[in-house]
Amino acid sequence: MPPASYPAGAIATPGETLALSTTLASLGMPRNAYQALLYNPSADFRMHLNPAILAVVFYDVSNSAGARYERSSGSGVSLTQDLTDRDTATGTGTAMDAMATGDFLYVVTSDVVGGFRGVIGSANAELATIAASYRKNDDTWAALTETDGTSSGGASLAQTGSITWTAPTDAKRAILGGPSGIFTDADAPAIEGFLWRFAFDIALGADVEIDELWTLNKNTSRGYFRAGIEYPISIDRRNVGALEAVLAAGTSTMELTWTQVAGV
């Protein structure tokens, strides 16, 4: 079989719907989706394209030096791919099981974000409170004042929801690891972007898993789109990983057709 020529052709055109209302709805883009056809038959809507997640790294304080930064869910596939591909339910796998108070989940994004949407596969039942922080332009970690929509009954990551905050204006692009990174540990990956860090005040439950994760936009000045018109868009997956939309009034159902390309 001859090798693929590039730009590579489509291999799949999966479709799905997104229920819209006056409450913001968001959706992560499937892996290898480089184009989308958007159609909302009955209502005008406003929409953003949201920053891409470039990396997800779990820091396990109990591991020995050189093995504390875990980039795999335990299945041999990267945490980044497992959380953003939307094709499997692997997610964080065993990485966050009984996550201790000294552990961290790092997320690297292509731009500043206003939060994340998390689809919970295995819920936490411990009364743990999340603490989110970001890498500031003075090379320190600064606390965010987050609203935790994954919390239920006092337990964070207990349900699917959004963790949101007012986007900081003093966030700084940084490199997570490597010779010029903020961590010099041998296993810290050299990934550059905007850095977000999550911790908890007590240990999580024995089986906790986030299945999917995508970003929420820092702005509210979304673009205007009219009802009954098909909008084809091309997606720069280096910088875009999700979309979000909202209505001024009423409800409707957006229809999405993705064009997926292999090997890109």
C-alpha cells in the first residue's frame, strides 16, 4: 500500500449533537478532527473556539526521584491523549487513585483559559476541596479563586462539571521541565505553554478517574452565528481543542459533523 500523501484525506466523518440553551455548553474536539461542519437549525447562537490542551502530567510525590512526573494513565498511552481523544474511557486511569495532598495534576494549554470541563468516569467520594493555581509572570504559582462544578456534597470530582475562574491577566508561558524548565527533574517533560496546577486538601478516594478534559474560554465576546446556516470551519489543532456555545434565549440542538484525518 502506498504511503499517504499530505494534506491527508479524511478517514471518518462522525457526527454528534450539542444541546444549547442560555447556559454555556461546551464540547471537546475528537482526536484528529481538523474540520467541522456546524448547523443549528432553529436559533442564532454565539460560539468560541477554545485553547488546546498540550500536555497533562501527574506528579506523584510518593515516587522516587526520576519517576515522579507521570505522563501515562497506566495503559501505556499518554494522559494527554487519553483525556482529549474522546474515543476511549481510559482518561486518567489509575493516576489519580488515592491522590495525596502532596500530589499535583499539571495541565499545559496553548493560551490562557477560564477553566476546564471534566467528564468524571469514576467519582471521588472523599470530602476533598480542589485548589487551582497558575504560573505567574513573576515565576511563582499563584492561587486562583475557582468555582468547582464537579463538587457534590463537599467532594470535588464527584460529578461531571466545570471548574471555572476569572482568567488571570498576569499568566506567563513557561516550560514545565527540561534544562530551561521550572522543574529540573530528569522525568519532567519539556513542554511549553500556560501552566495550570491542581491539588486537593485531603487524599482522594481509592478509585478516581477523569475520563475527558477540555478547556473553557477566558472571554465572553463570542462570535455571532445565525440559525439555519451550515458553517464549515478548519481547525488548527495546535491551538484549538474545544468549542463552546450559548443562546440568547430558548433552547436548540446544534448538529456537528467532524472530519477526521489519520497520521497528522
